[in-house]
Amino acid sequence: MWQGLRVRKKRTLLICAGGALLAIIAFIAFKPTSGEPSYGGKPLSYWVALLGTAPDIRESNYQKATNAIDHIGVAALPFLVKWVHSDPPQWKSKLAFLLYRSSFQSAQRLSERMMMEGRARQLAEGTYESFKVLGKRALPALDDLCRLMDDAGQHDPLTTLQVTMDLSCFGTNALPALLAAATNAEHPAWPQALDAIGMMSDLGDAAQPTVIAITNCLSDPIRQEGAVYALGNLKAVPQISIPAIVPFLQSTNAHLRGNSAAALGKFGAQARSVIPALTNALADADPYVHACAAEALHNIAPATFTNATEP
């Protein structure tokens, strides 16, 4: 009897052990894997998230992270496209975007903190630096990013903003898609596309047609602010850009008046012809307009307006 019990117990143990072994084998065989490439013993996501952290945090490791992205190369592209999506709660992303568009620095800083929260957001932010590191090697991802931008109505505003920022890394290769969005008031990503174009530099032969396309947006009251902002950031073709911006110093919208003054100031000495108009803007009753005009005058003629930035 006791021998029979021992046999049955042994059999039960063997069955349990066999089941456990099969479970382990199944877990190993079917364990999901990200397939991420790695560098220095750390996965791609570690390096991309590091590039997406606040500048003061990433500073000491920035070079290591960029070296990692450079080494991994085109193998990073499918992951970068996927990580552009941060998917924060809709209310949070909309609020952060509104704060980002505000003229108040405190609101913009709050927006940055809200956007930086969470691992997914760090990965999304890190895609921008990663695409910059990859340069022309990132071109195979261009079509995917353009499709994401065109589907902006299906994404949260922060994802749309991230996609257009990433597209700015592609320079003139992404310019046709960004201009198509920016100049179409019906496109869901037109505000972000205008901002992204303003982030570009060295447009070469594309500078003049780009500036002309943006100045055409100034006839649309809804897009005037974004167009002025983009022209000021580009600082291109001043003989077209500056005369196009000057009339908005007289706008009934104080925020637009201030942004117009700030945009003119970015042209530096090339905008000396608008000094009288900016001097008049110093008398504006709105403190934001006064501050922008003062800073613009200082940027245009620092020797003449040494203390212009002081209220």
C-alpha cells in the first residue's frame, strides 16, 4: 500500500516537473521580444529616451546617446517611427499644446513639463534628436512620417507636433509635404507644419518659394500668427519677408503685434528700415508689445538701442 502511494506520489511529482519544464520551454520559445538593436549593452529605447529627457539631465550623457544612435543607424528607423506616438490623455495633450502656443514663458515651461512626463513621452521627444543624428540615413522613414502628419486628425496634438518637428530634420526633402499642410487651412496639422518650417535652416534655392508660400498665408486671419512666427524664424529672403510682416504691427490683436515685432527683430541689421515703426511700437499700451518691440530694436541696432530691452 505504502509502496503504491510512493509510486503515485513520484508519478505526480514527475508530471508536475514535466509540466513546469514545458511551461518554461514555452515561455522561452514564445517570450515576446522587442527586437530592438542595442549599443554598449543597452537597448535603443534607453538611448532614445535619454535624448528625450530634459537638457540638464541628458547633458552628461548626450554624446554617448548620439554615438549610440549613430552606431545603430538605419536599424533604429522602424522603432523611431513607432515611438513618435506618445498617446497621453487627450485632455492633457490639448492643454499642453495650448500652453505651448502661449506668449507667457511660465505657461510654456509648464507645457514642457507636461509633455516630458512619462517614458512614452521621453521616447517621442528623443525621436527628434535621433533623426537629426541619422541625417540622410533617415530618409526611408520620410514617407511614414508624412502619412502620420496627414492623419493628424486621428492623433493627439502632441503626436502631431512631434511628427512635424521630426520632419523638420529632413530639410528640403520634407518641405513639399510640410508646405502642402501649412498652406491648406483644412489640413489638421497646418499650425504645426508652419512651426516646423520655421525650424528649418539653409533652404537654399527653396527659400524664396517657401517664403512666398508662407506670405500667402498672411491673408488668412486664422493663420497670420503662425505665418509671422515662421517668417521670423526662417530669417530668409528679407526683401519679401520684412515688408510682409510690418503691417501686422498695426493689428488689433496685441499678441500678433508683439509677435510681429519679435519676428522683425530676428532679421537683425537687415531690418533697419523698420526702426521707425518699431520705435512707435514702444508706445504701445500692451506690455507684451512694448517688450517685443524693445528687444527687436536692440537686436537690429544694439549700439543705438543698448538699453532697449529694459522696460
